[in-house]
Amino acid sequence: MVSCLTNYMPNNQFKRGELYSFITGKASTAIARRLQKKFNAAGLNLTIEQWSVLYHLWKEDGKSQQELCNATFRDKPSITRLVDNLEKLQLVKRVASENDRRINMIYVTKIAQKLQEQTMEMAEETLNEALEGVPAEKIDVCKAVLQIVYDNLK
């Protein structure tokens, strides 16, 4: 069966066991875990998933829940749950859209704004730790390859 797959997969550069770990994103998971540990050590009551929503709101405040779904690659129920929890933590507020009252726009609160610099520093520190010893040109190649993979499957 594997030899049949090889015939149909000319770009198959991975052994069977490697393919699974490649797809599941071991590196991404390790980075997220490390960042979560930093949040916990700093006493921040914030999950990586919640932080990813805040991250997109810090970039552009006042997004709809659908825009947050698109930005974070999550489904509507997941974003609804994340926004609900962020609202309970007083980190975001929902405001009915002026154009369409059925749509809620999500805004960060002053409390969340105060977390931005601290958490972004932790994220940058974590990424620097993850990329330690990796030459810049290899990072550029990696980003380009992953963009092509994403574009192929979009």
C-alpha cells in the first residue's frame, strides 16, 4: 500500500511516522504550551485560545464574531464560547453593530489593553526561544513553504 501511495505522491518527502507529526503541528503545540506556561507563571488567568482572540482585537479592535472566526480559524461555537469567557473576565465587551443589530462587534476593555504589552513580550520571547539557532534564511524558506501549503489547501 505504501508503494502505491509513493506512486501517487511524487512530493512525498516524509516517512509514514513523520507525516503524522508534521500534520499535527508538534512545533506549534510546543510553542503554545511554552507560552501558556509563561502566562500561568505570571499569574495571568488567560488561555492561549483567549489570547489569540485578543491578539486579533489588538490589531484591529471592533471585529464581528464572524471576522474573529476567520482570523483565528475557529468555528462560530468556539468563538462564541471564547468571547463569552473573555467577557466574564471583563477583557472584551460586545456592542451591537450600528448597521445590523443582529451582529455583535467585539471590543477590548481597558483591562485587556493593559495586558497587551506584557503578553506580546512573552509571545516574542517564546518565539525567540523556539527559533534559537535557526538561521534567518531557513525561517524565510519555512514561512514561504508553509504559505504555499496553506494556499494549496485554502
